[in-house]
Amino acid sequence: MRDPLRLVVIGCGGIANAYLDALQRSNAFRIVACADIDIERARIAAARSGAEPIADALQWLRAGGSADAALVLTPPNTHADLSIALLDLGLHVLCEKPLATSLHDAERMLRAARTNGRILTMGSKFRYTTDIARCRQLLDQGLIGRVALFENVFCAHVDMTRRWNSNPLVSGGGVLIDNGCHSVDIARYLLGPLARVQAMFGRALQDVRVEDTARLLFESASGAMGSVDLSWSLHKEVAAYVRLYGENGTIEVGWKESRYKLSGQPEWVRFGDGYDKVEAFARQLANFAAAVRGDEALVVTDEDAIASVHALDAAYRSAREQRWHELPQRAHG
């Protein structure tokens, strides 16, 4: 059995807890350090895994700290420079979504990975949920035929007034970049490349400087229409967060169960048990480790990551200009 990869966790805020839970299920990594500018948060995270708490991961690495890979869980405006520095130091990097707040930064990150011969992947947990993966298989098998309509809802009330997510200089935007990253990646994974997008923002219900409610419309290159509802301020209570309507039936991917119903058949058929966040993170980490070792391909590729940034960049431009924006065509991820 091979030794686990040495991992430094950078950013010990809320999202780190789910990753630390997932890492406890894995023997692919050994956490050697937990870093946060708030050293107390670093200590709390490090205590869970017997790692060293540090304030500055780059300083620690340059002073002789040693790691094979890094998990970047810091705010989006830090992703590019931090990931590039880590790649330059020879580490492989899993960077939480959004990959970057601009196309320029995303391209810099991917270029650094290629130059250094290292793995860089974007965190995109829904790709790794069992039910989304099974949904993709059912679509590939032609279960419901050609898909005409895609619907996605990520709407739940979360107070963002005191969080960095509501500072556009840190976050790069509001709910569209925050949750829309997942929406775009799910849509591309299930339908293939997106051809064009248009976004619109709802009335502000929280006292924040970014959009707290948004609707994203798209057309896929395969001809499917899509609608995505996103909100930090509204709770849109739906059992299924993804619905696909095809010529031969409907597929629903839900929080508690996933199912399909074929045209002319009276009953729904259950095919999944719903969303498990920690399981998704664990599968994502396992794929990252296997890709670092050269044992399997990344599920979220360079093309997937840059396509996500392209789509969101175009969506923000479309909202400002109130018109559709075309997207560069990419291979089906």
C-alpha cells in the first residue's frame, strides 16, 4: 500500500469542516498542516487531524514545510495568486469554486499548472454526487431521449450581510458566481457544452452590494433550453434540485431521492437516495488523489474549469447589457 499524499489545507472557514469530515473517510491523504490567517481557526482544524496549525502556508512551505498537494478553501479573490504560488512550489492543487473571479486569472492558473507539470482542479461537488453521476449514465443510455428542458433550483435563505460573499471585491459577485458555478457545471456535465446564456437579477432583499437573487437562462449546443433559479434570500421549496424533461420522460435529481418517469408509465422509478455532501467531497478528494498519482483522469478537467468561468463571465455581461451572450464551444466534459 502506498503512503498517503501529504496535504496542506489552506482556509479553515465553514467549508473546511465538510472537507475535514470527508478526509476522515480517506486514506489517500495525510493532513500535514492547516493554515488560516485566523490562527485560532487553524488550531481548531489542525486538532481534528493531528496537523500543524499555521498562519501562512506559503511562508511555511518556503521555510522548509513539505507537502505534495494543497486544498485551497480561501475567498475567491485569493485563488489565482495563491494557487499559482503553490503550483510554482511544486504542489498539486484542488481549488474550491469559483476557480477565479476573472477569465484572465483562470487562464493564469491553468497556464501555471501546465508549466509546472502539476494537477489543478476546480472543486465542483455536484459532479461527485452519486445521483448526478447516475443521472448522466441514464441520459447517456438514452432513457428519456433528447432533452428539451433543464431546470435547476438553488434557493435558500442565508444571511450574507456579514459574510465576505457580499463583498464584490472579495467574491467577484453575488449568488450567481457563488451557486451559479454549480449550476453551470451540472448543466454542462449532463447536457454538454452551453451555447449561450442570459442572466437577470431580482430585487435586492438583503442589504448587500451584490445580487442576492438571480435567474440564469441558457441554451445548450445540443438544443436544450435551461433555466436556473438562484437565491440567498428566498426559500424555493422543491424536492428536486435538477429536473430534465426529454421526449420520452422526466428525470428528477433530488435532495432526498432521485427518480425518473417514462412517458406512458404511471409510476416513478427511484434510482438514487439523494444528496450527501460529505460523500461528494470524499469522492472528489479520491479522484484528485488518483489523478495526482496518475491512476485515473480528473472528473473536472481544465476545459470544465475554464468553461465555468467563461459562462459566468458571459452571464454577468448579459445581465449588464440585457441581452444573450454566446459562449466559446468546448468539448463535452
